[in-house]
Amino acid sequence: MRTRLRRTRTRWLRRLGYAFLALIAGLCAVAVVAYHLTPIPQPHPETVAQSTVFLDADGAYLGRRGPADRQDVPLSTVPRHVQDAVIAAENRSFRTDSGISPPAIARAALATLTGGAPQGGSTITQQYVKNALLTPEHSLSRKAREALIAIKLDRTRSKDEILQGYLNTVYFGRGAAGIQSAARNYFGVDAKNLTIAQGAALASIINIPSYYEKAGSDPKVTAKLKRRWEWVLDAMAASGSITKQLRAQARFPAFRFYPPGRTDGQRQYLIDVAAKEAADRLGITEDQLASGGYSVSTTFDLALQDITAQLVENPPTRKGVRVHTAVVGMVPGDGAVRLLYGGSDYARQPFNDAVSGAVEAGTALEPFSGMKADEPLRPLLKSAAPTPVNLASAYATLAADGRYAAPYTVARITRAGRTVYQARPSARRVLDGHADPANPPTGEFFTGGAGGGTTRRTLWTTGYDGRLALTVALFADRAGGRNGATVPAHLPNQPSPADFTQSVAEGIWEAATKVNAERDAKGGTEQTPLPPAAPTPTAVSDSSGRR
């Protein structure tokens, strides 16, 4: 009996063993078939959508246009210490693993079955598959598909290709997807210029981006991120990614404040103008430009733009009358637009007064009397209501000894590190003769207006020399007619509009001198520099004979 029972048990155990082996073989066969039948999907459109960024003449971040705050950069432009920081923070076996982490997959499967908290993909490859190639649902089938795609991706793509895709799509908080946008949002630099300390900080943020995005403004968040930052740097030093000396020298970086607070309503005027010009230069629509991942280097000087916004904050006022201030600064003989103040707040007034606002000519064009003008300046000199930018362009021509250069705001456009457009300004002589001797010579400010005495409707101050033509225009409107229409109005008399425009012009010129000196001390820029000294202020009669 005992022998029979022992034989029966042995037989059942053998059968169970065969069944288990058959099950394993079947599962392996299913896995092999599934592996071959599972394609690597294309990234979701929203994960590869890019924005176009706009920079000032010195490379300072101006703003962006596009569906997402993301720009692709090749891995070769991301410093190796930044790559190593991300690997140390997210997946230290990335360079050698097969694309998956079996323990992490087991934890995720268990959490799904038991209703526990969702578990991360663990490896960088799995995170890339989950975030860029698959939907965010939590299920065993999706987790299995994620693992299969990760393995297949690891076998068919190089580690550098996978890391590049990951770094260009992973979310860093502050609305930034990808390492390039993160570098700008947190530190105001391009990814290629990230330091070891900054790269380790961004790598640390990936873990909980919605929480760590407040680093620099929330002391509790900052302290917690600093501890994780130190952990990442320690891991880099232990692996040999950085030396112990570099680890000891690392200092926790300073972050740009977040949330940003009051937005600068000025910059959208600049971006509007530059975006239209950039799209025209490339022969595409503005929508195509916004989603194309371009970097547009403009001619604007953001430091002077911000100073100008402060100088024009308190124009003359009168109940029922809205006063408009427009400022244009342009480089004579080149056409580069340095300043373009089009309004106090884009959100309240998208209309750009500097580009589209009409000022009554009055005495504005008297210095050109008796001069022979060719195209394209001739129509401007006959205009009864030139725009501020056209007015500045005319005086820039005078300053350049009669040579006209078309105004432009886009200096260069790049995409994926390759230059696709480069401005090549040129000037040609369109004026013959000399300016009216009754008006001040080159290098001085002069003020003129339209209308007489206390009923002036428009007033401007212009100054120019061989390096800058600057126009400050003031005009007003009031409610009139139906459907919110406005009509021209007389300028308020207190404080004096002439004194206001004169002080603004003098303040800008003084700031331009200072900015130019600081820029020269740092080695200069590619752009034509601003004037070295302020002109002597001079007032001349307007059409009413008032000085």
C-alpha cells in the first residue's frame, strides 16, 4: 500500500512538473510570438509637438509660441554630466540593462492586482515607452505591452537614441517638457550650458516634477530637493561620472522664481512682430512656425525694452482720454529694430501702437523738405499719418547720410542647431540733399507736434546719430461712435506732453549708453552696438510755434 501511494504521488508530481514545464514553454512561446507581433509605435503627436522660442539680441529668453513648451535637441548638445545625472537619478543600470527591470514589473503587476498605488516603470527605456509611445492607462495588458516594447526598443535602438528621446520628452514641471525647455524655465540657459549642479538639480526634479517645480520659492520644497540633489551627486561621484573634487565643489544652484507672478505684457508685442517676419522669411504660416521647433534670434534689446516700459509708466492723463505711447529705436544704415514699445499690456490692448498706430504728420517731416527721395521712402514723406516705426525709419535714413535700410526684427533662425535663415541687411541711397538747417543737426533731440497750442493731437520726440535713431510718439483717443469705436482726441496738457516725451527719450538714450558700455565690457554682441553717448537735448517749434 505504501509503495503504491509513493508511486502514485511520484506520478502526480511528475505530471505536475510536466504541466508546469509545458506552461512555461507555452508562456515563452506566447511571449516570443507577442514580441514579434508587437510593433514599436510612433510617439504620440502631443509628445513630439515643439514650440518655437524667441531670443533677444544677446540670447536672452523672450518668449515662445506653440502648443507645448518643448524643443528637441540632439544628445550631442546635452553635456555628458547632465546625461549621467539623469541616469544616476532614474536608472543607474541604463547603459547595461535590457530595457526592463523584472522586479519593478513584478511590483507594478502586484500593485495593479491588489489595487495599490501605481508603480513607476523604473528603467529609462520603460519610462520613455510609457510617456511617449503608450497611453497612460494602468492595466496588466498595458504593462505587458510596455515591457515588450521596451525590450524591443532596447534591441533595435542604441542607448543614445533612447536617452535622446527620453530627455526630449520627459516632463520637468513648470510646463516644460524636455531638457531644453527645462533648462530655460529653471535657469534661463540652454541645455548645452547647464552646469554639473544645474544638471543634477533637473535630474532630481524628474521624480516628482509637480512638487519640485516650486524649488527656489518654497523653502520646504527647496530643502527636500536639495537632499535629493546631494544623493544624485553622490551617486555620480561613486560611479566615476564626476571626480570627488567636482563633487566637493558643487553648490546648490539658484532657481528662477516660480510662479512667475506679474507677466510682462510687453513681450507679446515683440513676439507678434518677430513671428510674422520669421514666417514670411521661411515661407510658412505662423502656425507652422509655432509648432516647428525653431529658435528665432531677434534684434530686440530686452534690457532696454524693460527700461523703456518703466520710463513710460506715467504719461499725461485726462478723464475720458486714453493716451498712447509708442517708442521705436533703430540702427541707421542697418535697419535692426532695437526697441519696439507698442503698448502697456498686450492682454488689454493687442493692437501694436509702434507698428500700426498713426500719428498726424504735422512738423514731423519738415527736416526732409527740399530733399529728393526715392522708393521706398518717397510715399512715407508724403504720408499724412506715418506710423512710429516708419517715422523712425525715415530719421534713421537721415542719420545714415541718406542710405535707407529696411527695418527688420529677425536676425537668425535655427532649427535643431542648424541655421535656416540669416539676415543680410543692406542699405541704398534714397535721399539727396541736406536736412532743413532750421532743424537741429544729427545727434540732438527735437520735439514736434500736430495741432496748435493746447489742442495738440500728436506729439513726438526724435533723436538720432550714426548709431541709433530713436522716436517717442504720443497720441490719444476717446470713446466715440458705436460698438466700442474710438476717435482721435487732444492730448492732456498736464503734465506737459513735450516734457514727458523728452524725458523718456533722454532716459532711454542714457540707458542705451550704459547697456552698450556693459556689453562692450563683456565682449560685445553680433549686432550693431547702440550709441556711445547721449545727444544734446534740443527743442524746436511745432506747427503752433510753441517751443
